[in-house]
Amino acid sequence: MRVYLPATADDLAHPSLAPRWAHTVTQALRVALPDEDVEGLAESAMLAAADESVERIRTDGASVMRRVVVAADVDDTEIADTEIDDAGAAGDEERLPSAVLVRTAVPWSQVVSIHVDEGAAEADVRAAVAGDDDALERAAERDLLWYDVVELAQLRGELAE
């Protein structure tokens, strides 16, 4: 199953991505967006992960103010649908229909692509992290740059500068 994991630039330095909430095309998302095709549903799931990346930057105290989304192919047995298992939910926060819990660490061998804000987005992401809803909307309107997983080392270097 293709999942979109919200991440931070700091996550890219680890040997795998720790278990976390992610987004994918779920049955609940199909019901919520009945007019979308598969590609549109996947885009919606990725955008949800991008929004959640802002929250991860805030809670993790990340120093790089760019949204990061990691697309990975994860075995269905490693996923818990929010309707089935709410373990690990942050407080009583309501989850989006695309949300799933990835129960195990995701190694880079399962990653297919990495999506990152361009540098020009940093001011909006910084303001969004500080709670500016207008900045979050501006960030959400920006396209994420696409990187193949083979570009991981290069991307780590770019984000460390």
C-alpha cells in the first residue's frame, strides 16, 4: 500500500522512519471525495501529509522550515486503519479520512519518493509553525518538489546547508 508519511528534514538523517500516522487512499477517503479518481485521491492524501508535516516540525522542534512528505510502499499488515485501531492517536484529535497508523519503522528501501518544499516556502512554513493559519494556507498552495529516493544523500546535504 502506498502511504504518505509526514516528516521533517531531520527524519531524512535516520536509517528508517519511525512508526507514525500517515495518509493513504482509504475507503473513508473514497467516500469523502466520491468524484475524485485514484490520482486525485492520492494527491489529497499527500496534501494531508504535507499539512501534518507542519505539525511535526512544530512538535519535533525541527530547525529546517520545509514540509517533507515521504512516499513509501508498506505492507498492509503494517497499517492500522483509524476506524479499526485508534491506538497511538494524539489526544482526542479527530483524524482525517486518509489517516492510517503505520505500526512499524519504514526503511529507506521501501521509500519510492520524497517531496519537499522549495526554499522560498520557508517563511510561510515558519509562520504556519507559529500558528498563522493564513501562512498555512499559502504553504498548502505551494507544490512540493519531487525527489527520487536515490537522491536522498543529495537532499540531506541540501537541507543541512
